[in-house]
Amino acid sequence: MQKNYFTELKKLLDNAQAPYSGFNVAAIVITRNGNLYKGVNVESAAYPTTICAERNAIHTAVTEGMKKGEVKEIHLIARNAAKALIKAQPCGGCRQVIAEQSGNDAIVYSYASALEIEQHSINELLPFAFLGDDL
């Protein structure tokens, strides 16, 4: 990790829209060429249409021209309904998208503070990932 994104993530967290769960998440995606993309979770009353922060940031990166395999890092922060910052990990769907968009080679950083940061490879979080190569 070259940069600590805690301050940016904490500010971004206020843009999350989680009126039903109260669980706010913010994500910053860093690509291999150093581009940065932001995302927050946006809940919907029709829960299946909700979007997670990680996928929001990755889909924005793809929209802006990022190619498959270019995700290098994902930085995450979450705030629960009690308004406490917590180290959250990506959900299963986000793990799948991160694995595919990074070539199963991204590092996920989860923040609870500027000093409390947990680091995992996407391969640790999603062993035996299906990357679609056999389709």
C-alpha cells in the first residue's frame, strides 16, 4: 500500500445511501496505472437493486475505460447502524467482481481508522475463484 486513504474514505462515506440497513460503505479502487475510482453503497427498497460500494467503484472504472485485469487495490471503510467505523470485507458478489476485474490479483484494504487497516489478497478472500476463462 503506497497511500493511506482513510481521510478520503471517511469523507466519501457520507455520500452512501443506506436508509434501510444503516450500514454505509465507501470504496476506492486503484488501478495498475494509478487511476482512482470511488464508490458508495446505494440501497433501494427493492433490495436486489441495491449496489455495493466496491461494485459501484469498479463499474465506474469500467465506464471510464478500465480494462479487465487492471484493478490493483480496493480500499474500504464501513459505518454500522450504531455509527461506529468498522473493518468490513467485500460480500461474495463483490469478491467475484474484484477477482475477475483484477485477474485474481488485487489487495483489499479494510479500514477502521487511519491506523487500523486489515489487508487481504482477493485470492485469500475468494479461494478457487471462477474467473470465466473456461466459458
